[in-house]
Amino acid sequence: MKIGPFVVGKDGGPDSNVDGVMFEIKSLFSVGILRFKDGSREAFHSHAFNCWSWLLKGMLIEQFLDTKRRSLLYFPRRTPIVTRRSDGHKVESFGTSYVLTFRGPWKKTWVDVIEDDFGGWIVDRLTNNRQIVDTTVFGSRDQAAAYVEKIA
């Protein structure tokens, strides 16, 4: 639900296990509280913005599309979790976790990435309301990761 610059509901599309309350002026910034339910969505994804987030309660693991990057385990701490637009990742919550997030201006596109049944990697470039701009298929996860970083 959106009322002026306030957004309440799912964050990250209909398959997301994240919901929250956000104050958004996408051309400038967003700030909000997110609740991650137990688990993760299937798709790796990037974001239309850079963000700085603080895990307030719970435990998260961040897995990267780029296989050269190690997964990161997060507990509540004073230093922020920094997510760049070019980070293809997915986040899994162990139990329910709460995050305070500050997001920069939105770029026009971002991506969802899933592995198909034949070992290929499908990259959907998305825009407003998660409409698909284009789809590209790669033979490997690393090729998909390089593409995601390139178009960020």
C-alpha cells in the first residue's frame, strides 16, 4: 500500500519474504524498517540503489552471485551492511530479522537472476513495478555475475 511517500508491504516483489515500512522519494532517497521472515527467495538480485543497512535483530547470511566472493554472516552490530547496485546477491534470514535501511537514489533498472533447469542462468532486467525490460541467458553463473556488475 502506498500513501504519498509512505510504502507499507512487500519489499522485493511478490515472491519476497521481506516486508516493511518505507518512506520513499526514489529520485532522492528511501529509509525504512524491513522484516525478513525465515528463509530466502529463490532469485539472486541486484538493487536499483546503493544502501546502508543495520541489522537490528536476528541473523542473516548474504550469498553472492559472483562465486569469487564469500558468503557473509551478519549479526546485529554498529557498522552498516553496505550493498552496492552492482552486488548480485540473495539474503537468507534465520528466523525473523529486522533491518533499518537507508537507500540512495534509484536507477531505472535492476535485475533478478535464476538458474534454469538446464544449468543456464536467466537474467531479467526489471524496471518500475518489476516489469521485464529484457532477458538474457548465460551458460554459467560467473558470466551472469559479470553481466550484472557491468550493467549496474
